[in-house]
Amino acid sequence: MQHVYYGFTLFLVFIGLAFDANAILWIGGLLTLPMLIYSFTKSNRLFKSMGIAFLTGGAILLPFSDMAIQGLPPLFSNNLTLVVFVAVVPLMQAAIETLHYDKQVQTWLFKGAHSTGKLQTKSLVTTYGFVPFMNLSVLPLLQNTLHQHVTNVNKKDLNALISKTTLRGYALALVWMPMEIMVVTAIGLTGQSYVSLVPYLLLLSILMTVIEIGKNRLWHSDSLSVHYEETAGRSKWSLVLAIIVFLLLVIGIGEWLNLSFILTVVLLIPLFSFIWTIFFGKGNAFIKNGLSSLDKQLRTGIHPFIVLFVSLGWFTGILNHTELLSYVQEPLFQLGDQPAILLAIIPISFYLLAMVGIHPIATMVLVHEVIGPILLPTMPIALTVMYIVSALATFTISPYGIVVTMTARHTEQNPYRIMLTNLPFAILFAALAIGVLLLMQ
């Protein structure tokens, strides 16, 4: 029954936001409160702590704001479009599994990998190829495959290889993907079009990928012998073609129907996944897998995001009706003629807060409240790109983040060791982004 209530409420709020219907959003805000309470009981300690902090912070600031009581319910529903997005994203993974692309991981990882340097490159590229559609679920698959089949490399070196290639490939692939929640959130905050951002994001992703591959080739590598089962299946180029078609549809349909970016992606994911599987004669299988994935996400996977987004909507909605932000922003306005410093503050904030367990979405919203009004009028694209790059880079270094903790579990490492392994990558990625953005302004 819970997933039916969640589905109905999210659909109602989605309609309200799509048609800018304030009455529906007001009702949706009230319906969100039982979801918030129940999701608190199902979330982990980290998200509970952030939710309590934001709800408490909003309550403390409320007496100092000019918010009217009747304006409070919509604060709980303002961010629920992002929860709808989180709910439908698993349909892409269901399509991948229906078409059995996931069965070819061993072939794509190990074919032609005769040295550790080549294995690093193939691991990075394979992660890059699978992540757009499988997202987080591809990491256990890749990491366990590497751990089981690479036996003539000592454990320390293998752990470093897995930590570097899979996490960095994960971040570099997602940085320009419209199915990534960080990209969607950043665009929602700044109001920039995906079309204007994708050239910068693609350029940075390709440059960093080339740098990583170049390092693998220059670095000393030992010979390698891996025994694996080569699986025949669909060409990897069909997966690349699917990604390109999806991107073109996101851009084309959004411009044609004049829809917001997030509405376009939310509508397109189920339609594209279904048509894609029909093309290969797997439509019925996809319906079964897709409904199962959607049901599972509404039952279990969505709770932390409800806690985070609903509590954030409450806190930032009230914060914007106080004068507190003006006191914080005043010294930063003095740096208006030094954009490099302002841009550098963004990744520094993300990285420091990630190291104490703050989710990058929460960081992005909070940083935007302070930095956004300063840079948005003059450097909107640079601001948005830095949000995305900084948020995705934290996936490789956050010792409390799910990506690093999952990798730590699979490789039996301390999460802080993984953080130190990938910290040079995160710093270089941010520095490269700042340099490219300033040169292209």
C-alpha cells in the first residue's frame, strides 16, 4: 500500500509542477508529510541526520522569516520532481538487463588486456560505457568481476586499480549524462539549458578521460594473464548509439515542446526504455522487469531521497525569506572581479563537506544559496558546470558516500584510503574545469 501512496503523491506533484498548479502543489505538500515521516524510519543514519538538521534549521529560522503559514505546505513538495526522477531512473537499468548487455562485462573488461596498464584503461572505459544506463548497480558487477578474475596482481595494487578506474570512470561518465541526479539538480537550480552545458561537460569528461588513459600508458605496467568466459552478445556500439539517440531526443523534445529539462528526462526515460527493448523484440520482458524495478524503488530505494529533498525544500524555502543570506554573501561580493577564487570556493566546499558526510546534493543547494546570486548573473554556465563537476568528483573521495563505502566493502579497504587514492583526481578535475571555463568565457 505504501508504494501506491508514494506513486500517487509523486504523480500528483509532477502534474502540479508541470502545469504550475499551485492548488495541487499545496495539496501535494500536505500529502508529502506522511511520506516524510515513514521514509525517516526507512533511511540510514546519515540521511536521517541531514533531514533532522535541515528540518530543525528551518524551524529555527521560521520566526525570523516573512513566510506566511499558508505558504508552508508547498515547501515540502517543491523538490519532489527530483524524487520522481529518482523513481524512474531504474527503468534504464531494467532495459540494460532485459537486453543482456550486463552479461558481456567479462569480455569488455579482459579481452586484449595483456598488462595491468591495459586492464586499467579497459576497466575505466568499460565503466564509462556501462554507467550511463546502469548507474550505481554497475560498480558491484565490475568490481567483483575484477576481484575474482585478476589473481596474479597483489591485493594492494589490485585494490588501487579498482578504486581508481571504476570510481573515476563512474564520475567521468555521469558528468554529462541527463539521467544523472547531480546534472538534473544543477540545471534546476541555475535554469540553464542542457544544450548550452553539454559541450563544456563533454569536453571536460573527454579531457580527463584522456589524461587518465595517458597516465595508464606512461605508468609502469606488468604483464597479465586473465582467464575469463568470452560471451557473444550485442555490439558495444549499439549501446553507444543508444546513448547518442537518447541525448538527441532529450535536446530535441525539450526544445520542441518547450519543457523543462527535468520534465523532459522524466517523460523520456520510460518511453525510450520501452521502445528500445521493443526494437530488439524484448518489449514484454522489459514491462515485467521495469514494473518490478519501479515497484522496488518505490518500496525501498526512494526513502533517503524523500528525506533529503523534502527537508531541503523546507530549509531553503524558509532561508530565502530571511536576511541571513545577505550577511553571508556580503564579503563574497567583494570578490566579484576575481571569478577564479569564487569558482574555486565551489569544489573546496563540496570536498570538505563530503569528508564529513554531507551529501553533494545538499551541498549544491546550500552553496547555490550563497554563491549563486553572485555568479549567476555573469557566469551562469561556469557556475552550473562547477556544481556538476564538484558534485560528481565527490563520488570518488567521500568516505561516507555510498559509492566509496560500497567499493571499500568489495575491496576490504578503509574508505579513507580510497579517498586519498582519488583525491589527486578530484583536485585535478576541479582545476581543469576552472581553467577551461575561464579560458572559454
